[in-house]
Amino acid sequence: MDELLVDRGPERSVVQAAVDRARAGHGALVLVEGAPGSGISALLRAGVAAAQAGGLAVLHTRAVVADRSVRHALVARLLSDRLAGVAHDERARLLAGEAAAAGPLLERGVHAGARTAHGVAVLIGNLSRSAPLAVAIDDLQWADAHSLRSLDVLANELAQLPIVVLLGRRRGEPVAAPAALHPLRERAEVLSLTALSAAGAATVVRAALPGASTAACDAFAQASGGNPFVLHELLRAAATAPGAYDLADALVAGDLKETLALAEQLDQYGEKPGRLIFPLVRRLREVHQAASLLGAGLPDAKVAEALRGPPWASKKVIAKAKKADVATLERAICVFADLEVELRGGGDVRVDEDAAFSVALARAAG
């Protein structure tokens, strides 16, 4: 079971219907929106899998922070990978006619405003001539305005094209080009991912902890706020396998040796650094909140009430907070905020994910 897709049956049906329309020769545009950890990427992955199962070709990428200030950065990356290694005759066919305006962008990084945006849209249309096509793009909030305009031009022609466009956007993140995103959003079928229902949260909890009581399921649901990813991490913290919360606790304790040992174990479990940052920072913020409230003189009971978690979880956070140094916590939170920007392409140079994560751990624990 993919816990990030529990309670997403209606949304999956919409995505599947959009894929089916593309197979039948009629395009569709779907925009998935939600809070970080709500399952946006998981739903897009499910859409890509459905498209591949249906025989559609797939173009799949995600925007990164660095795209915000680079014209056509997102669509250039989307198309360059597809055209790499294509035979000369096939490339000429794809870039024929109005699509030729996209050639200078893909070959030399040269753009010509509206002409390039139109050429990109025509090129994507040309790619669907040999087989229906799925275009999936995540983290659209960071997309540059010119790429969004290309997608809007494409969206205007979708009724006549066998293309399904699946887009994902995190709510709560600043949008790089709101004026360019707005008309695209207006054309789309928008799916807003909400918090898990009590029944959905209970399904996830009992899959991880068979026989869990209704009270336990409700406590986990409340502690996670119904966020599927946070719920997953809470359940991992309650199980034997190490999780991001264990890693955060080692950081709070300032134990570099234990921190790096846990990071190695997580790597052996197949966890990637980018997936760990969000729950790790969430845990650090919980302990920081508790430490700040304790420092202001609030009793344990009031601090537990402010944390809004199950009693056993709040008790653990408060115990950690009483031993924690607030300045150290703040440093760790800042270190991982910077790391997330680097891993998503917002730094000056391309970084190795594993190496950058290890350095960040050492800085935060030290």
C-alpha cells in the first residue's frame, strides 16, 4: 500500500479519466495542489504509471528554485532529455514548421519570447503524433514565466491533441510567476488535496501497526494533522526501523556519531536525503517550540497542550526540549532549510545529494 495515496481514490479517478481521454485523442489538463507531504508527487507518479500502462509516451520533470530567473528553463529541460540522441531526420521532422522557433532554445539556449513559447507548444504537439503523450511536471510553483506561457499555449490546443498534462504545485510556497500561472490554472481541472479523513488515517496506522486501537489511530491522525507524509514518519518513529525523527533526536542531543550512524542506516533502508528533510525539520521545530515555551516558564501540561500531539509523543518532545540548547536547534533548522534550497537547485553549483546531506548533519550536530 502507498500510504501517500490513501483517501485519494476520487483524485486518482480524475487522473485516470484524463489519461483515457488522451488515449482517445482528446487532451486534458489536470493541476494537483496541496500542502507539502499531502501526496502531490505520489499522485503524479500514479498518473505517469497509468499513462505508461496505457501505452502513452511520457515527458516527466520538476521545476527547481533556480528555474525562477531563467527563461524557458523548465520546458528546455523537459524537451532536451527527450530529444537527446534522436536521429537527425526525426529531429528535423519534430522541429518542422512553427516548432522550428523552439530549435534555438534547445540547441543554443537562445529564446525569442512569444515565438519560442509557441514553438515549444507546437513541438510538444508534434511529439504526440507517433503516440499519445503524457506530460507530468511537479513543483510548478518554481516554474519560470516563459515556460508557463508555453504550457498555456499548449493547453489552449489540447482539445485537438492526444496529450494529458499533469501538473503539481505546493500550496504555501511563493509562486515565481503568479501572473503566468493564473491563466494556466484557469484552464485546468484543479484537484486540491486535503488532509486524510479519520478512516484514511486509521487505514495507514493499522497497515503499519496491526491491531491499533481507535484511540491510537485518532492520536496519530491528530499529531500528523492528517498529512500523509508526516503520518508515515510518526509511524516509523513508533516502529523499530529508524526514521527521520530518530535522526532529529540525535541532532537535538548533539551526538554526531549517533547522527551519522542513523543516517547510514536510513540509507541502507533506501531513504534519500531529500525525502528526510521535511520531517526532520518538523521534528526540530517541535522541540524548538517546546524548549521556547519551557524557557518562557510554561508548565509541562501547557507545553503539551500547545504541541497538540498524543500524550506519549508530547512527553517525549518535552523531555528532549529540556535537554536541548535553543541556539543549537535554530542553527540546525537553518542548516537544513539551506540544504533543501541546494538540493532543489537553488544554489550556485550542482551538489551531490548524499555528500551535502552528510555535511549538513555534521554542521547541525556540531
